[in-house]
Amino acid sequence: MAPIAEKVADVTAEFLEVEKEILTPDLGVGDIPQWDSVAHLGLLHQIEKKFDFVLDVEEMIQIEIFEDLIDAVSKHVTA
């Protein structure tokens, strides 16, 4: 995993209280009980806090799978 992806995985696993190994690129909202729509909003907020940036509404709407989350963070943060 790239450095940014590794950091996103750390934050995501901690927030969702899951093992990092289940965070595959195609894992999406609703694929596991811990990542429902409410948890998704909380996760996005946690990502914004941890990486010190704000996602715009369009970006939030486009984040459906773990890979999308990594891509969004990568646009705002350098390794």
C-alpha cells in the first residue's frame, strides 16, 4: 500500500473497529455491518479531521468504496 493508502486504512480500521486486512479496494458502504450510511458520514468527518482538509459535497457523494476514499484523500494530501 502507498503511504497515503496506509494512513487512510489505519484511520478507517480504527474508526470502523475492524481489521485492516478486510479493507480491500472494492469494499464499500454497506458491505460490512460496521460501515453503514451513518458510519460513512462519521468516517468522512474523521478523515477530514485526521488529514486536515474538507471534502466538498460532490466528493462525498462520489465516495462509495474504500478505493474512492483513498483517491479523495490523495487529491488533498501529499505523502
